[in-house]
Amino acid sequence: MDFLTDDNFLLFVIIALGFILGRVNIKGISLGVSAVMFVALIFGHYGLKVPDAIQTIGLVLFLYTIGIQAGPGFFASFKKDGRRLAMLSVGVMFTGGLITWLLIALLDLDPNIAVGLFSGAMSSTPGLAAAIDITGSPLASIGYTIAYPFGVIGVIVFVRVLPKLLKKDINQAEAAFEKEAEKDHPKILQRHFIVENENVDGQKIKDLNIRQMTGAMISRIKHTGVPATVQADTLVYKNDIIRAVGTEDALEKIEQLIGPVTDEDISLHKSHAVRSLLVTNKDVVNKTIPELNLLSAYNAVITRIRRAGIDIVPDSQVKLQMGDKIIVSARTVDMPSIIRIFGNSNKDLSDTDFLPIAIGVVLGYIIGHINVSMGSYSFSFGLTGGVLITGLLLGRTGKTGPFVWTLSGAATQLLRQLGLIFFLVSVGANAGNHIVASFQEYGAQLFGYGIAVTLLPLILIVLVDRYLLKMNILSFLGALSGAMTSTPALAAVDPMTKSNAPHVAYATIYPIAMVLLIITVKILCAI
């Protein structure tokens, strides 16, 4: 029975017990996957050692997959919400830094311990590294060790119970986020129209410039009762019936240009087909629809693109991504060739190529260790910031040469879940190794100081959001986690929703918060 004391065996015991505990629901509140950390905390107290590599691997996988997933929407989110999210970061760092300075000035706390408390309260290893580098004192590590457990556990509990305390409904928040997202990506509709405009009569489709004028596209036409798919040289005559695809606004423009709406449908002959295809061929990833030359080669038309649950108008600027679901209208005889162009293979979509992942992580390490100077201050993003930023950039890029950076939804979910489990086990065990000894050596007073540095900024930004920002609760939980530079907090939010809202907000605010935190540490050290 020697395996009962084997650390590798105990690692999976912790994971199993954590998932069991995480499913316990008390008055609508459960810990979810973050319960793994609390179980690890107990095992760590009794001597369990988890190799540092487990934490590093977990952290890298978790943050990289978040970056890859959030990358396509990150820059639009930053442009839209960057200012107010930056305000949250400034509020958190200013409040935490002010409290730390008051501890030094009014309570005569050793500055070296104080900056460690501040870094631990924000659960920031890069902050601690900056403090140690400047002070050269081991007291910074002691302060970090004292504040770190609550800096992690306190924020996790806070984000888990906050929706209940504020009486926020997660399902309603998801629906509201999706509705807001539809403003940037309006719902794609299809409608039939009777051609009545004299100026359209006898014109070729390509000469009407429908897409440029309205934003919609014509996918089918019925002339003298005969249905057909539209080609570039298709002629449009008065009293023809056309089917147009586009947003509500685009279809209203079609009505003004072509003629009134009709309930008459256009059913295609069996010689034509409409298929839903998956983009799984790497050769078409990052290509626009005109670059594929489908209309000239096969008289085929892409009428719709569905990506991450959102319908997108297939205009000339949209670049295809791995996993896109497209609707193609073409002759039945040409459909096999079109399928080969796009791949349409569930197997290819589910296969995960680890080479781009490995390259991405290597780039993240390099970027994280680049030192950036800002006047008399210098900082680096560290491993966490470097990997996250790399994931965001590669997720936005999509493909470089033969490398497709994006992952399928299933692969992303699996790697992210595996990463955060390993990360939480390691963080919990390491905190458990020190929490009792630190308490006995330094007493409850320093723990109280650390709790204040963590808790007061949290309360502040909740008040700021409640009375000023009024963000969607899911976006706010991600922003709160990012403002506190707390990856474990985001891990606690992750199982609460299927929405990408927390990830986008976290990825937007985290780099800002990291820079501000390191600057705050350096200012505190200089006082």
C-alpha cells in the first residue's frame, strides 16, 4: 500500500475529492472546480509537495487557451471597453497601494514586508519578483507568503458568492451578453422579394452591386417559375422572385432597391443543393471569400458563416477561420469538389496539432522576459503576461503560413480545464505548506493587514461598478479577476458560465493591471 503516500497518487485523489466537493450546492452556491484548491490546501498543510513544473504547465495551458479563445474578440473589446476597464485597474492598484502606504506610514510596518504583502494580496508573482529585485530583502517573500493565501482564496470565494450577494441571475447575464454581441454581429435573415424596379429589369447580378449597396446578397432567383442559384451573369427581370440574405437593415435596403417582400418561396431543383460545411482545411484558413474564387469556378455562393455561435455576413473582408460553419449554395454535381476545398471533416477539427501550441508557448516565454523601460521604471510581463499576450495575438492572427493557431472548441475546453486543475492543485498545496507556520511566526496581525489589502480594493470596484459602470455581471467577474491579477479567480468563474464574457474582460484588463501593479510596487519601494 505504498502508493497511498505517493505524491502522484495523491495529486489525483485531490482532484477527485475536489470535484466531489465542488458539486456540493448550499443555497445556490457551490465552489465548482475551485474546490480542488481547497482540498489541496489541506493536503499541503500535511506535507504534500507538488512539483513546480505542475503549476507552470497548468498556468501556461490555462492562460494560453484563454488567449487563443479570446483573441478574435479582444481588440474590439479593448477598443470598446478598454477605458473603463483601465479605470477599474487604476482603482484597484491605487487603493491597494494607498492601504499599503498607510500601513508603512501610520503603523510603522517594515516597507520590505509591506511590498510583499501588497504583491501577495494581488497574488502576483511578477510583483514579488520586482519587490525582491528592488529591496534585496527576504522580508518581501515573508510578506508575500502571509498575504498570498487570502489573496488567492479570498478572491475566489468573493467571485463565487458575489452574484448571489448582488442577486444577479447568470442565465439572464448570458442572454444579455449575447444580445449585446448581436449589435456588433446582427442576426442574419433571409427574405423573398418581387422585382418591380424598372431600373433593375434586364440587368446582370454583377452589375447591380447588391452587396456593395446594401450589405446583403442574393442567393436564389425564380424566373418564369424556374428556380436557380445566382451566378455573376444571371439576368434579373421584372416580376422575378429573388431570395436575399442579410441583416434586417440590409434587407430593408434590398426592398427599396428591388421591390416588395413576398411570402412566395423558392425551392431549388434537385440539380442544386444547399449544404452546411465545416472549415477544416488549413489551406483556406485566413482566406477571404473572393480569394477562393467559388463563384467563377463552380457558380457557388456562400450565404452565411457561423462562428462561435454568431452568424456573420460573408462579405469580401471576412477571413475564414478553422471551425467556421458555412452555408454553400451550388449545383449538386459541383458539391463534392466544394466539400474538398473546405474539408468538412469532424475528425480533422477534433485532432489537435501540438506543434503550434508548443511554438506559441515558447513565444510567450520570450515575450514575458522582455524588459520594457518607461522612464526610470522598467518591467516585464513575466510568464503569465507573456503567454496570455501571445495567445491573444495568435488567436487574432488565426494562421501564419502552415501553422493554424486557433483550436477547436473541444480541444480548447479540454486543455483549459486540465491546465486550471493542475494550477489550482499546485497553488493550494504550496499555500498549505506555509499558512500555519506563517500564522504562528508572525501572528494574526499581518494576516489582517493582508486581508485588508485584498478585500478593500474588491469592495471599492464593486461599488464603482454598481453605481457608475453597471457592467454585465459575467464581464465584471472577469474584469475583477483581471484587475486583481488573479488567475485562480478566473478559474473559479470559468465553470459558472458557458459564455466567453469573463475571458474577454479578463484578457482585456489583465495586461493593464500587471503593468500598473509593477509600477505601484516600484513606487512603494521608492517611498
